[in-house]
Amino acid sequence: MAKGKKPATYEDIEALPVGWVGEILEDELVASPRPAVGHAHASYGLSVELGGPFALGRGGPGGWWILYEPELHLGRDILVPDLAGWRRERLRRPPSPEEPFMTLAPDWVCEVLSPSTATVDRTRKLPIYHREGVVHAWLIDPLARTLEVFRREPSGWLLTATHGGEDVLRAEPFDAVPLGLGALWLDRAQPSR
């Protein structure tokens, strides 16, 4: 943060134009527009693929609370990952439905990268997630059609796997059920003739 500049507040987030997502990272307001359709489709697709077996226990082990774009208040930082999950042994029950945000760091986060957010997601948000004890992080790039899987180590994030295209994989912490990456990608537009 620039010297002499006052820390961002929640009021700065509330003052953003409709349709913008605001986060406070290391006392600085970081705002981004709503994501493009490919980003939204990848987030939705992943929530469907993981939600049934892990959040609802349908065809899988259950044991997770998985939320779409939860607002996280972690110390002075306010983050909005695309998806986040808490193991039910750590979070016995979710907060009441009217709670506006979570203060317990998740066990897993997923950021879907957009050209406008990739640098922030990689260089600013991942270190905060690490600091707060998040154990697993996924980065999905819908344009490159890749999934990067990270595990928290004491010294930083360890990239454990990179998958792409139409791969069918098992990725920690959701390796009990195969995940088909092809379900996350929209077909690219074909030029009209």
C-alpha cells in the first residue's frame, strides 16, 4: 500500500458500481468486473461436479460444505474466492443463512482465473490463503483449459499437479471421485463464414 494512504474499508466495497466484486487485500481495495461467461461456466460446472458427491453425499463421501463466491473476512483482508470448501469436522454446521460472510478460513479454495484477475489471484490472494492455513488451492484457467492443484506446505504452496483439456482426474482433496475437466469448458466460438 502506498505510504500515507489510508486503509480501505468495507464502505469502499459497498461504494463500488453494481456488478463489481470488491476485495480488500493488505488494506487495499481490489475491484474487478463480474466474470465473463467462460469463467462463470467453469465455476458453475465445478460446483456441480463437487457439490453432489462432497457437499450432498450423492455418489461420494460427503463431508464438506462448499459455497459459491463466499465472502471471507480473514483478519483485515476480505476475499471472495470463486468456490470454497470447509470440512464438516472443522465446521460442524454452516453459519445461519442470514450471515453475510465467513470468518473461518476454508480448507480448500478455488479461483477461476480471468485475464483481469489472474495476477491478483496468484500473487496476492494465494499468500493470504496460505497465511490463514488453507490446506488446498485450485487455480482454473478456462481460456487455457487447465487446472493447477496446490497443497499448503510450511514454506509455501506446492504445485502437486497440472491437468488440462479433457482430462479425467482425481485431485486432492476431492480425489475420492473422478473429475472430468471437459465439463468445465465452453466451446470456443467459431468464426462465421
